[in-house]
Amino acid sequence: MVFGITRQYALFAIPMAGFGFGWFLDRKETERMTMFRDKSALYGKVLKEGEKPSWP
């Protein structure tokens, strides 16, 4: 036990930290990709007034 960190805590905290960091990166990537919503030549379309984008 170093600084109050037990083996059980480490076995829980390390994977959860990785999950949290991956979730953060995924949210940032989705945020970045919103610039390209409905602008693809293959899947893009002109949105009508008040119509929501095809994906969040």
C-alpha cells in the first residue's frame, strides 16, 4: 500500500481512467466531425428550413 492505493483500487481505477479518456476523445472527435455534417458528395443533401441534421 503506497499512498493509500491498494491493489483493488488500482485494478478498478486504471481501466476506468482509460474508459474515461476514451469517452472524452470520442466526444471530441464527434464534435470535430460536426463541421462535415451533410456535406458529403455521396450522402449530403440540402436541408430544409428548420430540419435537423442527419446525425448528431
